[in-house]
Amino acid sequence: MTISVTRDFALSEDELALLPTDEEVEAYARNGWYLTRKLFTDDEVDALVAASERFYAGERSRTLPARPPRLAYWQPEHGPVQRHNDYVHYEHDDIARILRKPIVGAVAARLAQADEIRVFQSTLIYKPPIAGEPSNVVPWHFDRHYWQTCTSDDMLTAFIPFHDCGVDMGTITMVEGSHRWREIGADDTTTRHFADRDRSDLERMLEDNAAHNQAEVRKVPMLIPKGHMSFHHCRTYHGSGANVSAHPRRAISFHLQPGGNEYRQFHLSTGDAVTYNHDVLVRRTEDGRPDYADPEFCPVLWRNA
Ligand SMILES: O=C(O)CCC(=O)C(=O)O
Ligand SMILES: [Fe+2]
């Protein structure tokens, strides 16, 4: 039997049992992260591996109509560094079909306490199994810094590995409760992606922010079994280490926005306007702003009845 929410947004009874409990929603609000039950079958996860290999070999359902200014886009000529490819939910339908399973959006809606969840971005990630590869290390950051043109403070990310993912692979690691910290005098440089930043700067920024909040830095590595995923709040500090295992660490970061999120103008202290890659791709709202509800790039993933 299916509990019908709307025609498109429905969960089976088995899936209803996969939603976070009230206690788990409270723990997410307190900790800034949540580890899900098994949301994808082994077959679905294996299909993500196969589809991502076809993607890396050049397969696309469509390509972006314009090249945004700060697009992460690994290509074979970049060699054995950490691979990041944005907009995979747009460029590859076999990946998108699995990612967009309603249960993922329904879990996000519970955590964010939102009636609607839309896709914001998806990044296909591959850490090659090279212990000393410097690009595999993801320095401490929180995602809200990259989304200053968004009005919502409740955006969130699902980190979805394509296999059991533990510390040896360099799994994502959360700084517990850091989404509740107040930030020290916001510094313009935080809008710059971690790949463009000095790592020791970011380590220091984490320590300084913790001290400012009289908080301890408690780092919690997410031990994620195949088919499960972790969620983090857009202000939760996170990062990840080297892949010292014998296998590539494969994953998608699936960035999600609550229904109410919209574009806003945001300026640096220099007066320069901040932009997000969507701003050269999505349609405009009636008042001329980039539309973060454009169904081509930011489709609805879940809507409560
Ligand atoms: O790949 C990682 O370990 C971190 C990914 C990340 O920064 C994110 O999911 O927001
Ligand atoms: Fe992140």
C-alpha cells in the first residue's frame, strides 16, 4: 500500500519507517548532523557506481547551456586528483533518477522542518586511493558560506557514498553542534571555495570560532554503511581526510534547499556582488532575480501534502 501525499510525492509503508523519528529530528537540531537508515538498495548504489563511471567516460544526457564562473568540472586530463563535478543531477539522468527518490527529500523535509525541498546542487566526488594526494583533504568549512546569495538559513546537504565509507577512506567528518556557533566578525574570504583557500587558515578559523563560542571542537567521523547517507546543516563545520584505503572513495554531495529559499543580493565589503553558479543558468523571477525554483536546475524533490 502507498500513502499518497500527492501523485508524485508518496512513500510506501516500508519507506515511512525510514524517516527520522522526532528524537532524531531533535538530535539533528542539536548536533547539526544526522545519519540515515538504509535509503538506497544495494542495486541502486551499484547503479550509481556504474553511471558515474559512464559519466567519467564522457556520457551526458545534456550539458549545461553556459559555463558558470566557478564550476567544478573534473575531466580526464586533470589526472589523479580529487574529482568534483557539479550539476550531475542535470547532466546525467540515470544518476538523477536515483538521487531524486522521494525518500531522500522526505527525510530532508523532516530535518529542515520544511513543507517543500528542492534540489540546490549536486556534486559527484571521487577521491583516488592515493594516501598522500593533497587534493583529497577537504579542509574545515560550512556550506552556507558558498550560498550567501540564498535567503534560507536552513539549507542542508546529504552526503551519499557509493559503498561502506569509514575513516580509512576519508569519510566526511562533522564538528558537533558548530551550526549553533556565532561567527567571529564575518570575513569576506569565507565565500571562497575551500579548494581555493589555504588549509591552515581554515584550521585556524575553526579553532578561533570555537574559542569565540567557548566551545570544544568535537570531530565526529560519519561511519556510513552502503545505502545510508549523512545529512548536515548548512552551518555545520565539516571536512574530511586522506583516502588511505585501497579503493576510490565515491560519493555525491546533494545540496538541498527548503521551499522558501530565494535569491538575495549579497555584497562583499569591497562592494562586489557575490554570485552563485546558478545565476548564469536559471530563469529569472518576475522581478528579475535568478530563480532558485527553476525546475530545470532546482527541481522539487519533496512536497508535504
Ligand atoms: O567530500 C567530503 O568529504 C566533503 C563534502 C562536502 O563538503 C559536503 O558534502 O558539503
Ligand atoms: Fe561542504
